[in-house]
Amino acid sequence: MSPKPMARPGGRSARVQASVHAAVRELEAERGREALTVPLVAARAGVTPSTIYRRWGDLQELLSDVAVERLRPDTEPADHGALRADLTAWAEQFLDEMSSTAGRAYIRDALLGDPDGGNAGQCSAYAAAQVDLVLDRARERGENGAGGEGGEADAPAREAVMDHVVAPIMYRILFRPEGLSTVYARELVARALDGLPD
Amino acid sequence: MSPKPMARPGGRSARVQASVHAAVRELEAERGREALTVPLVAARAGVTPSTIYRRWGDLQELLSDVAVERLRPDTEPADHGALRADLTAWAEQFLDEMSSTAGRAYIRDALLGDPDGGNAGQCSAYAAAQVDLVLDRARERGENGAGGEGGEADAPAREAVMDHVVAPIMYRILFRPEGLSTVYARELVARALDGLPD
DNA sequence: CGACTAAACGCAATCCCTTTGCGTTAAGCG
DNA sequence: CGCTTAACGCAAAGGGATTGCGTTTAGTCG
């Protein structure tokens, strides 16, 4: 669903999409995001502007698609042997990547050209999947009966981590970009795991 | 700072700004947000398009300014006599207003045309001020030594409420718009106040 | 109170992004 | 292998975005 509903997933359509996406990434690196226009991307991709307009409807929607692809995690969370260490390390890396200049630009683009909210939902789903991996691993270790419904002495449920770790990080990045460090991520994880044995 | 750095706060400049802002609000109500263009707004405001382009630089930046004005709270949080009741009521109203179709559009606009992040910061400052009012009132009542640094049995600090109530609400609105009700706001407040006597 | 400076605005010409109709290509399918 | 139609290329308007220049006027200083 990252690209528009494609009734024809193969052949020329697929080549056009790959070519356009590559053109966006190249031009973004060469001339910067501000200089991007639909005719410019079209020329680099070897297609006509009307093709892009018909398929994506808008420059912002195209950039939104590219941004979501770039926000997809490329590696699994590292295994440090314990839930607290895993979650802390993941949250720190998440904050680092997302709060970088490039990361903030991708988040904004993903939210921007997104009439139905599908792309933004995809971003959230990526983070949720990563969190699930960490929590599943803890459950397999038998930590505190992890994955329970967030009882006082159980490992937090997925939704609790989304609410109290991921959400505050994203809120700060979007609304209060000043003074953000990995310390903040560590504190959030510590609070979310409050009352758990270490 | 809502308008661009205005070296001339009075006279014609002020009239132009007021006229343009009014034109945006009128046309937004009449023809919908999608139909807005700079020439259209300019014609309604009785100015030339170049004036708008020079002053705001872009339609999105203009809409961002208008959106921030609309997101400014117009009333103080209601006083229900106790911290928990005050915070719950405020959070429910906050979620209702922000998750509405109009509210989401304003949030998106505010984030959109915002190169330096000043407008987004203003939105966060509005919410923080409202939270401060609620917490200050609790402190004046002498509730739990409210306003302390978030100790286990103290009322939560402002930052704790921003992290665990405001941030999750905004995250859900932006990234997971499905199935959002006042129940969610109430749960968040309950968790933030966990361990407090009622 | 009057003259000066420069920011802000109006006007108009230009550029090029956006949109749309029509013919052509080729992907999917029986 | 032939049919159907989605997807693409082409080209022509149509209109929004940009900019130079002259004019107005807000703010300031003598």
C-alpha cells in the first residue's frame, strides 16, 4: 500500500515506480529537498510529468511514499539478553535516527502527503513491530511472564510501550525539537518499566 | 512570532495581515481547505498575490499561521475541585477538539509550513500552559504537595503530564487515527496519576 | 511638526508547474 | 494467440508562482 493501489504490479508499471523513487532519492541527495519538482523528478526518471501526476497525484504524496520506505527499519533490535537492556538500546537508536535532520524531514513528508492516513499508520506499524520483537523475546526468556496485560509486576504490553516511550519521543521531535538526547529515551524506558525487577 | 518577523507592527501592515487571515478563515469555511489558493485568498483580502508571497513565502506557511491561531485555547480548564477530575476533564476535551476533522487539519497545517519549528512549538506551549494551570490549582489546594518533581506519591510534574497524557494523544491522532475515544484520555490520566490518593 | 529612510505594497510581465484530452503501448487474462 | 483496459507519452492550454520596478507609508530623527 506504500505505492498507490497498483492494479498492475509488474512490468512497465513496476519499472516506472522504481525509476521515479530512485530519481527522488538521487535528486534529494544532489540538490536538496527544496529544489525538488515533479518535472525535475520526471526528467531524471525518464518519464513524463503527467505520469507522476496521474499515479501519485501530487509531489507531496510521492515524497510521502519515498519517506515511508526510508523509515522502514532495516535491522532487528539487538539482543542484549534482558528486556530492559533491549528496550533501552532500541529506544535510544530510535530517537537518534528519528531526531536527525534527515529523520525529521522523512517524518514530516510521511505525514504531509497522506490524505487517508495510511502512510502515517505504516510508520507506527513499523515501530510497533520492532517493539513486539523485543517483547516477544522477553516472553520467550520467561521474564516476568512478559507480554501480559500490563499488570503491576509484568513486562509492559505493546500498547504501553507505544504510549509511554514511542509517543513521547515522536511528540518531542515534532513539537519540541530543542534539547533532545538519548538520556530522554533512557528515562522514558525506565519509567515504563517502573516496578519491574531488573 | 505568529506572523513573519514584522518590522512594522502597525498601520497598513497590520491591516493587510488581519485582512488576509480573515480571508483564509472565510474561504476555508465557504469552499473548503482544498480549494484554497494564494490568488484566491489575495482577491478576497483585497491585496495582490505578490504581497502574500513576499510576506509568508508560501500558502502552507500562511495556513500554518492561521492554524496556530485557531489552536490557541480560548478558555481556562474547568475547575472541578480536585486534580484528578480537572485533569481528566481537560484531557477529554483536548482529545475531542484535536481529534475532530477540523482539529486534525489544523494540527497538520501547523506542522506543515513550519521551517524552523516555531509554530509547532507554540502549539505545545499552549497545551503546556493549560496543564500548568491545572497543576498550579492543585498545588494551591495543597493536594499531595502537587508540583513536586514527580515522586511516587506526589502530583505529577508538568513534563510527566506532557509525556504520558498529551504526547500519546497527539501521537494517536497523527499516526493511528482509528478508534479514538474519550475513554483513552481517561485511561492515560489514570495511569499518570497512578499511586495517588483519590 | 516636517523631512528622510526604508520597509511594505501594487502592478505587470515572465516562467514553469499543473492539468487534461487523445492516441499508443503493454500488462493481465481467457 | 487475441482481447480488454490500465498505464503511459505527447502536447496544448490554463493558471499559480516569481520577480523587477515604481509608489505608498510606517517609523524615526532633527
